Amino acid sequence: MARSRSIFASVVVCALAAPFVVAAAPITTTVLGQTGAGAASASAPAAAGSASPDDIAKAKEEAKEHFLKGVTMMQEEQWDAALVEFKASLQMFPTRNARKNAAVCLRQLGRFAEALDEYEMLLKEFGGQLPPADAEQVNKAIADLKNVTGFIVIESSVAGATVIIDSKPRGTTPLGPIRVGQGTHTVRVLKEGYVPFETTQAVLGKQTVTIPAKLEVLARSGSLQVIEETGAEADVIVDGAPKGKTGKTPYSEKIGPGNHWVALRGPGNLGTQPAPVNVQVDQTFTLRLKLEELPAEARIETDPVGAAIVLDGVPVGQGSWEGRLRLGAHKVDATSEGYFRTTKTLDAKADGKTTLKISLDRDENSPFWTQGRTRPISFGVFGSGVYGLFGFGGDYEKSCNNANTNCYDRSKPVGFIGGARAGYEIAPGLSLELDLGYAYVKSSLSRTTRLLGEQSTPVKVDITDEWSMSGFLAGVGASYRFLRKPLAVYGAITGGVIFGARVRDRRGGDTPCLTTDGSGLSGAANCSSAEVASGVNSGTQRSMLPDIDTVKQTFPWFAPEIRIAYPITDSIQIGLSFGAFIGITDARPKIIQTPQAVTCPPGAVGCTPDPQPKVPDPTLNCAQTPAPTGCKAIGFVPQPNLQPESAIGTFILPRTALFVRLAF
């Protein structure tokens, strides 16, 4: 805004001080957008030697009126509307200030090539009349604009083809260098009987780009016939290309099959809005149009250049469109691969040219932005915490649902899983992955329950199990990226095995004090004498010796998850994932426990020694009376042939992970 005001202050102040300086002699004006071989000119409306004084005075007055409107709009920084007024003033009566202000407006609108044309025309027409300060300013503007303009050269072996750049006809081949502003331009080369050539070309400042436009003869075609309903003669425009002197209604041509658009242009404001046609192979499409007043002039521009434009449901090209319309609202759709579709309303007015600029928002999640990427390989590390909200799935925890069991101190499984992940992107957003890592999860449970002891007698015991699972894991999986920005979001599923996982259980607890006479398990004996002797017993309970057992299991696992990553750079991401770790196994440690031995210190009073009991001999029939000697073991011992409880079964562990990902 500051730049706009400074230019306005330095350039337009002369227009305010002397708002209408008239050219001393008849001159010609350049048609916007045409230079070199494509330039066209128009004579001033009245030359001093061929028009009456009244005609000159009238033209001068009308030109002055448009000029002053343009100055007002420049003050309001309505550059497009001001340009229309200055152009109207120049057509009626050219002046150096109108030419100069038109150049300023074009520069403010970013139409650098056209602005440079205007400045050069200003020097050509009024160079001798410019004050030194103005001449210096104009020469500086020309030098600056040459740094931001370049040239396009069209090479074509077909003569008479129409060249259209950014929806503006620039002449026919052969054609000299065409000046354009730096940036990206849509170039089309058209001729009846040939397949249209179209490309998008970026041009740098002071650069000349040569485009080889190879036109191929239409192998298949249809016919287009255009008729003005009242029989009036009108210029025909097909796909934005005027058909020249021979292109007047009634008009017909051979044209490629597919969708096209047609418009008519008559004298003054007469014309038609773009009309769609669909030409079929070897068929004739007849289009009847009627000239009407089109008071509004409009221009549509898109960012990015090359976006497809649909005006009132009619596709009218890419990048830009310019023409006359009916007054009122018009629907404009713009689409481009990799961008969100954008719909705007163009309010066409009779005063000046209405310009609609449509900027499309980039769709960061479109596969368009990852096509041809050079970093399909990724590597990352992850560390996750797991929490067994639903337990470990084994008999230990399931026994808590039994009426004979009281679980009074229970810890949910907790642990971690860490490792490395390699990925390869086989399609945009879709990757195959390999995981290698290590898992460790532990849990504990204290309970009062009944277990079978000697002679298959149920014994009520208090036990505490502390068990864990650990092992190396490997898995393969796939991930798909649903979003890229502002945060990357992936869905993933991985499956594999844990190799030789170690499931370890340590059990301790208390059992009732038992009689030592071999009569059976009464559980009613008093442990006071043993307590005096050893200090490890109380009441009628006696501590059991802890037992530890470890079993190894190789079992499958699965891990679905959602990953959310923040892209630090294009190749580095850091993020969190949320999912589950699912295992399928049946790990049963074998726990054999006996009561602690009681030994009596020398001289102890009332102490009965109690050695550790032996495991009963399974070959003996302990049900007979009297029981064989081998059956007279003392204490709580699981039957050797009983199936141990499972510590771990099928489990689901919620999982949250932190990860870092690097793409190569």
C-alpha cells in the first residue's frame, strides 16, 4: 500500500495540477497486449487537419471527462477502473498524462508487459513534450519494467495459426518475440484443421523463451456451424480465438471433437456470452446465437495461472478470460489439480471493466504434490508405553470372577515397546513398513483362593503373583497418509511375532498351619510355637517358600494405530501415535510351593520342628487307610499332574507412542 501511494504521488501529481494536456498532433495508440509483429494501432478519432473545430472540441471534452474520472479512481487506488477511463480518454483524444497514467495503472495491476508498452508509446508520441523530470522518471520506469519482463518466441511450421497468451490473441504465425511479464503464462496455438497446441510456460525477467509449437493435423474431426439468428454479420470467436476477416456469421469450420465454446462480437457493445458446444466425430453441430447488448466488460484471472475457468456453466479456458457480459451476477468456478475448487460471483457492471481475481487454496493432501517425489524411503524410531486396561487375559486375572476367590491387590499390566521402523512408499501416501523392536510388560496380583494340595485336598491360600513378558519382536505392515498439512495423519496396521518371549512368574504367599501326624490337612493347628521359633508365622498361617518359573513362547501380535505427525521439514517428522498391541498366546508357568521349614533353636520351649514337606509320590494310593508312608507329606503342594494356571492369554494393551521419522 505504501508503494502504491508513493508511485501515485510521484506520477499523478502532474495530472492533478494540469489534468488534461492535449497532444499537439494526431497520433496512434497501441492496442493493449500486442507488440512487435502482433501490434495493432488505431488512429486518433479526429486529426487536426481533417475534423471540424466543433468535432475536436467535443472529443476533447469527452476525453477530459473520462480522464478526470480516472484520476479520481487512482486516488482511491481503483487501478482497474481507472485504467478503463484512461483508455477511453486516449481513444477519444490522446494526451501524454492519460498515456502516462494508463501505464501507472497497468504497473500497479502487475501487467508489466502492457505497462512497458504504454511507457514506450508515451516516449514515442510525447517524448519531445515531456519535462526533464518526467522524462527521467519515465526512463527509470522503463528500465525497471525491462527487468521484470521477458519474451516468448513461438516456433511453428504452420503459417496463419492464432497465438493466444493468457486468453489474449497476440497475432498469427510467423510471429516475432512477444513481450510478457515475468511469471507463468498459458500459451495456445490454434488453426482450423489442426489439433490445438497448449502449454504452460514460466518466464523470468529479461529472459527469452522459445516454444516449439508442433501442430498436428486433425485425424478425426467434426463440423461447427455458427449462425446469427437475425442474419446480422458478427465476428466469430471459438475457444477464445477470433476467426479473423473470414470468421463472420454465417460461419463453419472443421474442428476437433469434444467441448468448445463460441461467442459473437458485433459493433459497439453487441455480442453474445460464451455458449458451449460439443462436437462429435463426423457430425455437424449447428449453433444459433442472437446478438444482444452486453454493457459490461469483465476480466477473470486465476492464481495459480492455468486454473480451468467455468463461467455460468461454460468452460472458457485456463488462467484468464476477458470479454463482455450481461449486467448482474455471474457464477465463476475455478479448478486446478492440487487445489480446492473455488466458486466466486462476478458482479458485472456497466461502469468500467470488472476484474475478478480468484486465488485457489492449495490442497496439501492432494496426491498431486507427492507425484514424482524423490524420497520414497523412510526410517524412524519409536518408543511406546502400554497399559493393560483390560488385563493380560490369563487365568490369574480370570479367577477374580470366581466366588471362591478374593482379589485384593491388583496391578494392571504396564510396560514399554521400543524399536525402529523402515518404510517404502509404493504409491502416493501408501507405504509398506518393517518394524523391529523389544517389548517388556509386567503385572501383579494378590488373591485369596483355593488350590489343590496334598491328596487333592482344596486348601485356602493367600498368594501373590508377579509376572512379566519380555522379548524381541518383528513385524510387517502398511500405513496410509490421509492428511499432509498442517499435521500429517496416518492410519497403520502392523502384524508379526514375538520370538521366544520369556514369561516369568514369581509366586509367594501363606498357607494354613497343618498337623504333623499325617492324619490330613486340618488347617486348624496353632502356629504359636513355630512363631516363637522362627518369627515368620502368625495365627494359623504359615509362609510358603517363593517359587519362580519361566516359560518361553513365540506368538503372533497385531498393532493397529493412528499416527499424528508434525512436519519439522519436508523430510523430518515428529509425532504421536495411538493404538493397541494385541497378542495371542497361552503361557502357563509351573509353580510348586511348600510351606517354610520350621527349625527349633536349641533349648526352645514348646517348639515342634517342622521340616519342608515332600512332594507326594504319585504312584501311591493315598486314599487307602492307613495311608502309605509316602503320603504323609506335610504342607501345601500342588498336585504334579494338575494343569497350571495361565499367566497370559489373549490380550489387548492400549498403546501410545512417540516417534521420529526421516524420509530420504
